[in-house]
Amino acid sequence: LGDGPLKGRHVLVTSGPTHEPIDPVRYIANRSSGAQGAAIAAALRDLGARVTFVTGPASVPAPAGVEVVAVETARQMLEAVEAADPADAAIFAAAVADWHVTEARDQKIKKDARGLPTLGFAENPDILATVSQRETGRPGLVVGFAAETENVIEHATAKRERKGCDWILANDVSPETGIMGGTENKVHLVTAEGVEDWPRMDKHAVAARLAEKIAEALG
Ligand code: C5P
């Protein structure tokens, strides 16, 4: 582990999408490359933190020098987060699926079965809200994301209060922004004190700036 302002600190980062199986060959998921989460984990590592990186099936590789816990579903992600060592800060960058399919099949659903299949859904656990609202062992700083396509600040401000986290990094992920799957991000940092608008920049620069802020906040 390197030197730096986060030396001796443990930070948990979730990243990537989750995959919720329908049958052994099919799943539902959110769009997420995992690029912003991986960049955040790397930036925290660069400031000397020990990083536990809980990741769904992302399309970008996990950074070197972090402890990777690979999961598939939201329920597994929650389990991994609960099993992680106590953290000084936790950053929830994963694009967790809101629902899983009830009664996922053990065998591939055949296309020639009578009629179209019907899927049942059940709500997934909200990992960010669960950790934010812990009575014991809550990380000193909990950061969530709000990927929105309209009324970004308004939704993010409400989300911060609803979930009980300290900061929300809000971004507009409308297709025309090119942010999803792209190399840049344009975020707003929503805290109890107000809103900071950050310029559009490379996802690594967003990650570096966030890591600096976290180091400052942890003191
Ligand atoms: O409610 P929404 O999905 O918009 O909230 C996004 C934030 O909540 C992100 O930080 C995401 O990682 C986190 N989240 C979570 N577990 C869920 C849903 C979202 O940790 N089931």
C-alpha cells in the first residue's frame, strides 16, 4: 500500500452493473461499463487507501492493487458489502438492478414452449440505503450516485435525503450526453451544504477530484 492522505484508511467501492438471471443463459441488467467505479477505486488507491472493490460483471477491468470481490446479482453484492471489513468511507458507484426475476429457471426457457414466457419481479435490496441507515458500523462518509435523465439536481437532492447518504454525485446520463459507456463525465456533487457543479471531464479526473474530497473529509 502506498503513502498518501488515505494511508491507513479502508474504503469500500461498488461498481459495474448487476446481472439478474432469468434462466442460465439470460438476464436483466442496467447499462454500466463500470468505468467510473474502477477509476474511483484506482484514485483512492493512489492516495494510499486500502480499497475493497465489489464489482458486478463490468466491461472494464478492475484496477490493480485493490481487493476485488466479483459478484453477479444485487443480492450477492449486498452480501459482499455486508461481509467486508468496516470502512472509513463507502462509494456506491454500481448500477444495481432494481428488480430480480422471481423463480429464475434452472433450465433454459425454450422458445418453442407454448406462448410467451411471463416473468415475475421482486424488488432488490437497496445496498446504499442499507449501509447509510446502519445503526452500527456505518462508514463515516457514504457517497452514492444518481444517474438521471432529467431534473438531475432535484432528483439527486431528494435521493440523498431518502437514502440517508452524505454525498450524491449526480450525473445526466441521457443518451445524447455520451456519458454511459463513454470516457467523460459531468457531475454535480450534492451535499448537506449545497451543490457543486464540476466541469465535464475525463472519468479519471472526476475520480481524482472525488478521492481528494474524500481525503479532505476524512481529515
Ligand atoms: O435509486 P437509484 O438506483 O437511482 O440510486 C442510485 C444509487 O444507489 C447508486 O449509488 C447505486 O449504487 C445505489 N443503489 C444500491 N442498491 C440498489 C440501487 C441503487 O446501492 N438496489
